[in-house]
Amino acid sequence: MLGRVACRWCFVILVLFLHASAGAEIADINSAINKAGRQRMLSQRMAKCFFQIGLGVDSDRSRRVLDSSVTLFERQLGELKSFAPSPEIRDTYQKLDKAWVAYRQALIAAVPKQGEGARILQLSDEVLRLAHQGTQQLESRSGTTSGRLVNIAGRQRMLSQRMAKFYQAAAWGVGGEQTGAEIDKARSEFVSALDELNAAPTNNAALREELDLVKQQWMFFANALSQPAGADKRPPTTVATTSERILETMENVVAMYEKLAR
């Protein structure tokens, strides 16, 4: 069982790397929206992994995912700063760059400490706010239905990691009273956006099939999130694995919407 889980995590890491590496430079506005949206996801995924390392939940793999996510965030931030097509968008990414410096420094601590948990939550939300602002600005710049679909689908990636982030924070005892409410809010937004994506008239057969797979993955992930986060490490481990699986599937969906737009 552990061998299968390990293989699955390695496959997920490889898939996300291939998605991110396909087209090292930003080719068009929808590619920019995709990468900008991925920055939102990474802001939450890195915090999730930080908490998992603190919890001792598959620590080695969580560290590898954290390190690769830091590298990917930095590379994409440079691409987005270079692409920024207006002064307002350039200003957003300059501010994101400054927020990222503080967040990165906190994330790369050799051994995550419980006392740093609240600061990680705060920094991850500040980076998320600016990454979302940049994505929204790029979508507005595109002014197209396809740009909106890339944005909505991309935001699902973030919501999956945000729910997992707050779950692992609660399991580690650093989330405070807000964790349950934040998970519920993100859950509601995820379900609502999934309904909107399913209703998109541009969906082809391949997209409908992939969205059906998202619904299946969502059932497993939602069930994992409903398990109490206590001393037992099995529920946090399940949240870690199921959050990566649904992320992988949503990456496929975003890439398909981006391709449809071309």
C-alpha cells in the first residue's frame, strides 16, 4: 500500500512539473492567466507542505514538493513580471515579488516550528491575495469567455490546496478557530465553480470526461476533509494524497481550457 502511495505521489509531482514546463515562456494572455492562477495554488500548496512536514506526514516527499513549488513559483513570477502588459499589472507583480521574499524566507526553514504556523498562514494569504489580483487583472485584460474559464478552472487548483492547508494547520494545532470556517467557505466555492465549469457550452467530450473525473476525485477529497484532525496521522495523510490527486486532475482541465482558447 505504501509503495502504491509513493508511486502515485511521484507521478503527481512529475505531471505538475511537465504542465509547468510545457512552454517555458508565456505565449499569450490565456497562458498568462493559467500561470498567474497557478501562483495562487502554489501559495497554498507550499503552506500545506510546510504543515505536513511539521506534522511528520510523509515528511520527505512533502519537503520535495515544497522545494519544487518554491522553485516553480519563483520562475513563474519572473515570467509574469516580464509579460505584464500594463503598468497596473506590473505594479501588482512588483508587490507580489516583495511579499514573496518574506514568505520564501519563512518557508525554507530547515525544520518547521509550530510557533511559526500563524505567520505562515498570514504570509500565504498575503501572497494569495496579490496572486489573485494579478490573475483577475489578466482576465479583465483578455476580456474573453475563454480567459474566464481558464481563470475559474485555475482557481479550483488553489481551492483544493487551501482546504488542505487549513486542515493540516488544524491538525498541527496552529490554525485557530478560523480553520473550519475557511474550509467550509472554500468547499462551497469549489462546488459552485465546478457546477459552472460543467455547464460551460464550450466543453467538448474530452473536457466533460475530465470534469467527471474531477467530481469523482472531489468525493474522495471531501470525505478526507470530513475526518477529524487529531493525533492519528492517517487522516492528514489521506488529505495530503487526495489533495494532490484532485490538483493533478484540475491541472489537466485548465490546460484543456487554455488549448481550446487557441
